[in-house]
Amino acid sequence: MEIKQTQNEVKQLMKVVNGKHRFPYPNIMSVLKAYEEMGELTQLIIESTVKSRKGGKLKIDDIKGEIGDELADLFIVILGLANDYDIQLEEHIRKKMKKHLERWTKVE
Ligand SMILES: [Mg+2]
């Protein structure tokens, strides 16, 4: 999967979504949605690390699918935001990864 291709698919998806809902401030709604998805992901990780709402810790193997779904939700929102600002996210990811690699290869 290429990020660029997925970003284009998200653009098509958002055309469908925006055709059904008219948000007055779509970029702000996307940021809020990202927080919502991050919250859902955080909740799962907390419940697998510390304690679930039902008591005890959730087993990672039991919630791996849910974690994957929340990561996917978050990534879709992020790609949508990149589209809103006409940003090719793949280029930025590659640039930032190169920068991080250079920085961390210097660290002893
Ligand atoms: Mg979600």
C-alpha cells in the first residue's frame, strides 16, 4: 500500500461523507475527529496496560483487531487533513524519517 494512493482513496471517501454531512468548519471537525479516534485508541491501550472498565487488563491478542481499527480510523482522518491542505503526506513522512534516522544514528 502506498500512502499516496491511500490518500487519494481517502479524498474520494471524503467526497461521499461530505455529500451527506455539511460541516461548517471541516478542518476543525477533522481535528476533533482525530482527538476522538486518539481517545478511543488511548482507552484500549490503557485498558490493556493498567485496568479495563470491567476490571482486569484486556489481553493484547484479544484487542489487536480493535487497536488496528482505531489506528486505521486515526490514519484516515490524518490523510483527510493532509488532503484539506493539499499536502502529499508521503513526502513529509519520508523527509521526517530521514531526519530522525540522521539524528538517532548520531546518538550513542
Ligand atoms: Mg474509531
